[in-house]
Amino acid sequence: MPAPVELVIEGGPRPHVAQSLRELWAYRGTILAFAERDCRLKYKQAVLGVAWAVLQPLAFMAIFTIMLGKLAKIPGGGVFYAAFSLSALIAWSYLQNAISFGANALLADGALMRKVYFPREVPVLGAILSVGLDLAIGLVLFVAVGPFLGARPSPAWLLAPLLGLLLAALAAGVALTLAAFNVYYRDFRYALPFALQLWLFASPVAYPLEVVPEGWRGLYVAVNPAAGVLDGFRRVLALGELPDPALLAVSLAGTLVVLLSSYRIFKRRERHFADVV
Amino acid sequence: MAHAVRFEGVTKRYLRGGPRYASLRYDIATMAKGLGARLRGLEPEPRGTLALDDVSFEVQEGESFAIIGPNGAGKTTALKLISRISYPTAGRIRVRGRVAALIEIGSGVHPELTARENIWLYGQILGMSRADIRRRFDEIVEFAELGRVLDTPVKMYSSGMQLRLGFSIPAYLDPHIFVVDEALAVGDAGFQAKCVERMTKLVADGRALLFVSHNLSAVEAICRRGIFLLGGRVRATGAARDVLRVYLDWVDASHRDRLANEISPRPSQFLTLEAVTCHGLDGEERYAFKTGDDVEVRLKFGAVAPLRRPHVSIGITDGRPGNLALCSMLVDGGAPEEVDGTVTVSCWLHGVPLLPRVYQLWCSVRSEQAYGDLFDWQPIGAFRISDAPVLLGPAAHAHSATDGPVYIAHDWEVRPCR
């Protein structure tokens, strides 16, 4: 047994972000364990199992294409509406599920939090990671059916996982704050589905980014970092192009701001979670 | 030797004393109230409940340490602070090495997953590496006695099986400090014995054990040192036996207070009971005695009108229904021919064979014909056996204070069978 290190537990100053991140890195195996558990649990006792991950975006795409694409004649941004909406829906449903799953992770693991120590962001990040399985399935689905819907196969598709990573960072940024407040105020649990719906309509999922006047696009993406990433998915998957670097940079900056400030909020409250949850 | 855990003036205040599920509305209302008080120049009341109040103690490496006390004394809070589940409000805790905690065991295993999945995932959540788990997997399964149901979802298990699983995983974590909270209250006797063996082996290997239990004989048998917490404060600290004795004294005292409240002899139309006292051989009034002492129970009765042949009975109980012993003139004879005015009735109990705890005295007085109560059967007083010099075993204090109250002189002999 190696000589143990002394740990001092005090109520005083909170650890620095860099210190928290070092500790988080030491707990990477635990994040994976949480993610694996969530993946295993998700489709237990569900007859259709993983097919759910395929059915949901396809059903939404069908409704969107018929109602919005054909009847309301919303443009597909340079490609058939079906291909555009599927690419955006796969990305959006990841963001939405990751946020709502991550935001509730601490409540779901309340019993564990009251008996085991781990950095409290671990189950939140595990939950967001576990939803990544659905995103991966969605991307495989797009590769399989996209060409039939009018998407152009292209080497740019290889960028999609990177965009997925950006989306995960954004989801983590939003979910960490929500998870922290959820512990104290269950109100957030009820407000969340509603807020996500508002966000959906404010994001280029049912309509392409070009709907927004060109001069306003930068501001739009700065206010809604999801927009730049969702547009990136459309360009990469549906059009087979590279994403717009300027918009993506704005999205990336916005995401980092959200993530960092959210992490600080989370870490500042973390110590009281087990007393309250 | 170096300390494994050290509490330095630790205070813990739980902030929420209000509704269990806080709401934004409640918090805003409380904040407004605090602000209102401050505006009027008053200090807002500190919110919440004080679970630990300036607690200091030290646990050495290779030491088994008990935390005892009644419910709500802060025992579990102390364990939660050590395992970093909760944080102190003030003070400092020094912890050397990996801590494995068994607090509310069983709540960590997931009912939808199988035992195999739970061991893998829960083990990693507890901080074991995959290599650790692979190495320990068979031992854990064997310890939990779950070999045949390894691939069945845990929700199909009996609660005992779930708890065995919940204990076994952290038991093989290889912690430096092992924290156990009431884990022995569950599982069948055989599994409990295995758990205790596992804990004592860890201590023998140089790990520290912190043990919280209401099972006092387990505390006495397993722990070398300990602390007695009461209302979040340290009431006693030192060798486990001494701390246990202070605790048992406190239990007795609070028991006595409860008994004293119960005792208010109902007046009867024939007799009033004016005083009940216990005395030693020397005639001194006393409350506490040793096992084997002579005890004189002295009753002072006032007769409202002259009574013929009143039969006095005295019973002894330890709080459970029924008498441990009955001393009665109905059985022994010797009722006085006539009683008028105030009399003292003494009953000599020779070599009382009772073990340490508080005993309650009951009394009734029957009429001349030995039928019909002049004074109803009711509790009238209490005395305490505080010490039993004959007891020497590893769980002597706890057992003598909680199990069979009557001491029968006996000897043991073990001889081989032929």
C-alpha cells in the first residue's frame, strides 16, 4: 500500500477551477462508468431497444418534411428539405436529450450522492456522454439514408463527430447549471421541457440559418451558440461542405463562455448538494 | 503512530430546517425575512440545525474506533464528513488515505442491472480501477454469496441479497479507512460474522475502522477506542469500554428519568404510599448497587383507617412486561396483624443476582382475605445495578446491560469427545 496522501476537508475556500479539472481527469473512469450504466439502463425492458434512437428523428423528419417543407414551403437551405431537417434534427435531439438527461442526473443519483464521494459533475457528464450513443446511431442512420433524401456524400461527413463534441460541450454548459439548481429547486425540472421547446423554435432546426438576415447572423449565433453548430451540421451532412468558419468560431466562443461560467457556478454549490438533494 | 482521521473543532450546521423539498418561493420568503430582521437592526437567526458542535477526536492507523450515541447525536454526519459527502461549516478534518464508506448500504446498487453489471459499474463509481475489479471479482462474488444469480437483475433479489451485494463491493475496495454505519443491522447471522471478520482483518492489516452502531456488544467486541456523541457534542472519548460505560450510564439516567415520570402512585381510599427508598446493608439510602449486593426496599405507608392483615407484594422488572422476581406476603406469609397510622415496611433482597441496568419496583397491597386491592399494582420506584465485578469477556459491558438480566453463578468446561 503506497503512503497515503493527507486530505484536508474544510468548509472554507473553494478549489480553483484548474484544481477541479485535475480531479475530474482522475475520475474519468467514473464518468465512463456512469455513461455505461446509463446506456445499459436506457433500453432495458424496452422491446424496440436501440431502434428508438432511429425512430424518433425519422418520425420528426417525416412530419417536418410534410408540414413545413411541402405545405409551408420552408426552404431547405440549398438541399432537399428532408435531408436538411434530418441533419438538424439528429443534432438537435442530441442537444435536447443531453441537456434534460444531464440536468436530472443529480436527482436520479441522489441516493448515490448521499453515500459516495465523487466530483458531483461526474454523473452529469456521464449522462451527457451516454446520450452520445444516440447521436452516433443518428449519424450512422444519416450515412445510410441521407443519400436517398438528397444529401451529397462527402468526406466532410467526417467532421460531424467533431461538431458533436462541440454540441456536447454546449450541453454540458447548460446542464451543469441546471443540475445545480435542480438540486435546490425542483421548479427547474418543470420549466426545462418548456424552455427547450422555446429554444427549438429559436434555433435553425425547422428552418435554415439563411432565414436570418445576413447582417444579423453573427449576433444571432453569439446569442444562441447552438445555431452555429446546427448550421455546421446542415452544411457538413446535408450539403457535404465545410462549416462556415466565422459562425463556428462565434459558436465555439459562446460555448466556452457558457461552459466555464456554468462549471464555476456548479463547483461553488457542489458541497451542499448531498445535504439538500 | 500517525493518525488516519483527525477532527479539529468540527462544526456542521445543516442549512435547511424548513420543508424537506425547498422551493424558490420558500427561499425568497426566508431571505426577505432575514433582510427584514437586519433592517430593524437585529441579527437574523442562524438557520438550520446544528448536527456537530466543535467536535475533535483522532483515529490512528490500524485502530478500530467507535462512534456511539442516541439517534440524532451526529454520528452519521461525522461519517459523511470523513467521506467528503458533506462538508463542515467550520473546523477541519484531516484524512489520510482512501476512504470506503458504507452509509445506507444497498442504495448504490441499481435494481435494473445484474449483480455482475453492478459490481463492475458500482466498483468503478466507488473509485476502483477495472484491473482492481477484475482481480477482486471472484472474491466479491464469493463474499456476497451470489454465485448462482450473478446474471439476474438485482430487483429480483431478496432484500438480504441486495444488502450483501451492497456491502461486498466496498468491502473489497482496499481502503485505508473503512467507515461502517449500522451495516451489521442487516443480513443473516452468518453474513454478519463474515462482515465482522472482514473488518477485523482490515484493521489487523493496518487500516483504520470507524464504526457506528447501536449494537453495543459489536462495538465493545470490535472497537478499541471510541467517542460518545450527544446532541452534536463530545460527551466522552477514550477506551471503547469506558466510553461505552459512560454511554450506558447516560442511557440508564434517561431511562430513570422516564421511569420517574411514570411513577406517581395513585392514592387509594385505604392507603397512601408516602416514601420508597432503597438501602444497603449499612442502612444508608442508595440508588446504585453492585451485582450480588443486599438491597433493602423500604416503603412508608400511611393507613387512612386501621387495616387488618394487609398483604404487601413487591415486584422487580427491567422495563419489559412481567416480573423478574416477586416478593410477596401472599406467598411468604408474615402480614402484620394490624396497621394503624404510618408504618415502614422493609423487604430484604439478599444477594440480588441482577446485571447492570435500571430496575423498576412495583407494589400492591391486598386485603385481609388476600383478595381485592387496597393499593393497586403499580410502579413505585427504581434502583440501579451499576457494576458487575464477575464479568470479564470481550463484550461484557454491552451484553450484561442489554441481554438476560439475571445472573446465575456458573462455570464453563470444554472437553474433547472420545
